[in-house]
Amino acid sequence: MKELAELRRIVDGQKTVSTKRLKPLLDEIQRSYIQTANKVRSQKETIKKINLNYSMANSKAARLSVHVQTHEELKKAHTDLKAKHKAAMKELHHFNTKGGLHMGYSRDEQETSLVFDNSTGEWTVYSTVPKHIRKLSNLTELLVLESEDDRPIAVRGTLTEKQVGMKKERVFTDEQRERAAERLSKARNAL
């Protein structure tokens, strides 16, 4: 600033300085300071706006980044699920083609036994056959002796005499089988 340099020259060169000479210089310096302060304030506002715009742009970029990252994670999760589904379907196919799952006991070890006590008129039943266990659970309360995966694999229970029936196995001749098939076919067509 010229005014400041001139003021310094005047003060250095003279022991006393008149107010008339200093006043215009000091006024000019004050105006210069006010103009500089206004420029700084204006620049501050501009910088503030730039920072706000930058912040908004940065925030949008961060959100987009999260969306991209989330999309990538979803794609990966979808791929993982497809692989798990494929493995499960393969296991199900293997299960279906190999005769199903045998709980607890192998087919050779599965048995159901009924013992009749003539004095009480009750049947005591013990079973490790899944099909029989399901049927017995609908008839009576069973004591679960063994279980696997929260499913009973060995049970014991009591049945009344009238709950157990014995009947002669019916053997059909070819002619009887044909007549039964015809009756069944007529009944289905009538519906």
C-alpha cells in the first residue's frame, strides 16, 4: 500500500508531523482496510458456497458409492444363494433317487412289536418304524424312548384291545381285479 509507505517515510523523516498531512493518509488507509475487509467477506461467502456445493456433491458421491457397494453385495449374495440352492436340489435329487431318508435305524433294524396282556386287555406296543410311529401317535400317547433332530425314532405305548384288529388278507383273482378297476373308472368319470 502506497499510503502506508508514504506515512512511514513522513514519520521517519520528521520529528513532528502536522495533522493536516496525516489525516488524508489515514483516511485513505482506513478506506483501503474497509475495501479489503469487504473483499475478504465476499471471498468467504464464495468459499462457503463452494464448500457447501462440494459437501453436497461429496455426499451424493458417497451415497452412490454405498448403492454401488450394496448392489455388488446383493449380486454376490444372489450368486451364493444360487449355489446353495443348486447344492440343495442336488441333495434332494440324491435323496429321492436313493429311497429317502431313514431316521435313526436302518430298514433292517426297524421293527414294531405288539404284546397282548390278557389280564388287563391291553396291547403294549414298541416301534422304530417311522410310518408306524406316525400312525400310533394319532391313536395313543407315546413314550419317546429315542429321538433324532426332535423326531421320535423309538417309542413305546399302550393300546386297548379294540384298537388292534386282525383280518384275513384278501387275495383278488384277475377277474375281481378287472371288475374293481371298471367300477373305479366309472366312479372317476361320473365326477
